[in-house]
Amino acid sequence: MPAATNKTELLDAFDRERAKLRKTLVEVDEQSSTLSAPDDAATIKGVVAHRTHWMGMFHRWYEDGVAGREVFVPAKGYKWNQLKAYNAPVYAKGDETPWPELLSAFDAACDRLREFIAARDDQELYANGVYAWTGKWTLGRYAEASGPSHFRSANSYIRKALKAAR
């Protein structure tokens, strides 16, 4: 699926992918939230915790950049090729969190990100160079990676885990 190029496309992708994921999540309860796909040890809980965490990271990057603080992308002390090590404790913490609590945090993070996107215009979201920390990507592309793209991959993973358990 091609990346959004404006706010309207981004919000449409956000709403569409979130709705698909929420439809899948209706099938998940506390017991099934501990399921994993056959080819990956991550649990459904871990995946939801991960997506929630990364929406929060997006806001930290933005807030640090706007405040003139150094922005650590992806995280202080980590490079993109070290994400497995960075994400491991995020997944582990998710595994220890009650499913209703994870879902509530996920929904709150989704609402916050959607409100953030809706409050911006196309210039801020999609003009190159608006924020130095975004590098070659635009703010909108970072928001899409943190939201709709993550929703799509989470949905795929969760469906695979549920299917394998049947």
C-alpha cells in the first residue's frame, strides 16, 4: 500500500487500518492474548504493547524536537539495526500487563495520535525539512509508520496467531 501524501489520505489510512485491527482484537481475550504466531515468539499482548509504545515514541520525538532538545531516533543508545534488543523489554512488559489494561492504553495512544494528525495541516505533515529530526521522511510519514503501518502489521500478526491456535 503506498504511503499517504496528505493529511486526508493519512487520516483515511489511520481510520481504515485501526478499524480492521479493532475488528480482529474483538476475538482476543485474556487467554488468547498470550498466543504467538508459529514463526515468532511475540505474543498478541506483546504486539499490542509494542504498537502502543511506538506511538508514544513518535510523540516524544516530536515534543523533543519542538522543545529544541536532542531527538534520539529511534531511541537513545540504539540504531535502527538494534531494534530487536530495544523492543525485547517492551514485549516482555506487555506480556505481564493485563489484557484490558493493554487495550485501554492502546486505544488512548490511538486517539492521541489521531488527534495529533487532525490538528496539523498538509504543510506541517508533508513538507520536507519542516523538522530536522525527521531526516528524509516527513512528519506525516513518521505518523503513518507509528500508526496505520503498525496497525496493518499487528493485524496480520494477530490473525496469524489466532488462526494457528484454531
